[in-house]
Amino acid sequence: MKVFKIVFVISLFFNILFAQNLKIGVIPYTDTLKILTIHQPLKEFLSSRLNREVEIYTSSSYEKFFEDTKNGEFDIVITGPHFGLLHINDGFIPIVRYDTELRPIFVVSKDSKYSKIGDLKNTKVSLSNYLSVSSIDGIKTLIDQGFKNDLDFTLVNAKSHTSAIMSVVLGDNDAAITTYTPVKQLTDDNIKRKIRILESDFAMPHLFTIANSSLPSEIVQKNKNSIVGFSIISKRYRVFSKNGLQRVS
């Protein structure tokens, strides 16, 4: 009986301890190490403001991330606008979104013959994932040119934005659908010198930050206040409010 009580107390202690950790899930738009590095300032800021441990998570694929989010694996979720809207309709609480538009671009080799998107007929086009919003928008952009999938262009799933870009640099594919952010995050200037960008006219809202609806309302509000505080400092976000989207200033 005493052993049972000790085990129960220890279990309760660890449940309380780990329940204090804030789990932030980030859509796997790039490799895990980059996600951890990019979101380190947010992690440190929230840890300081909330006085609790903050952990950054991602998933092995877009499909898995959507399911992990839906299954409540994360407290706070940074996700694509298409996923974000689905989760909000499912009860998740909107907090902020990135204060930029998500505009798909096509990366081609600097020495290639392609000068506009209309030149990409009969090409192999790599993308980060079929479910990424940039890929969806990029494919629509090609279709708007009058191209037909598997007839006028061939899609190649490269698994990440970086891999899609590198497939062009290495000559495996003719173009890559991505966004400006992964290009800016390239650390090798030599790679940047080997590529050109073809811009599209398509634009959508950028990443959404939402809260798990299972969190108590006071915890959600405290997290929202802290994230908004970080937003003001970084000047990268817009705040969701009852009146719609508002710029943080």
C-alpha cells in the first residue's frame, strides 16, 4: 500500500512538472534544426515572460503535423493558413499571424533559359510538399498559365523547401516552387548566386499562430499577451481580434 502511494505521488509530481511545459508545434516547412534555430528567440522570450519551460516541436511531415495538431499534441501551433483555418473551425483559438503575405515564387538556375513563369512548360518542378500552401498556390499559378499537370509539367515532391531549391542548383529539376523566406534563410551565398527568382501574382495570408482549445481560457490569454509582446518587439505579426486582423504597433 505504501509503495502504491509513493508511486502515485511520484507520478502526480511528474504530471504536474511536465504539464507546466508549453509545447509549441511548428509546421515542418524546413528541417528540424532550422526550425529550432529560427524559433529560439520566441522560445526564450516566452520562457522569460511565462516563467515556464517552452519546448519547440515539429512533425515528420505535413500530414503528420496536421494530425498531431488535431490530436492535441501541442499547446500553441504555428501552421499554414489553410491548416489554421481548418483548426480554427475545429475550435482552436486564433492568436496572431505573420505580418506578410505568402507569395509563391519559382526558383530557377541563374543560367537557365526561363525568364517568366510562362516559360516553364515541359519542365520538372520540385516542391516542398503537396500540402504546403506555397505548393498549392504555385500549382494553381502554373494551371493559370494554361498548363496541365503531368502533361505540360511534372511535379516532384522534394520533402522540404531547401531540398526543392537544391534540386534546381544540382540540375535535377528545372524549377522549384517555394517562398521568399526559405531563399532568405539560405546560409550559403554561393548557392544564392546560382539561382534566380520568377515572381507570381498569387498571394495568401502567411503562417497562423493558434492555441489549443483544451487550454484554460486564462492560460490562453496569458500566452496570447506574451506572444503579442514578442510580436511588438519583432514587428512580424498581426493580431487576431474580434474585429478581424489588426497590425501590431
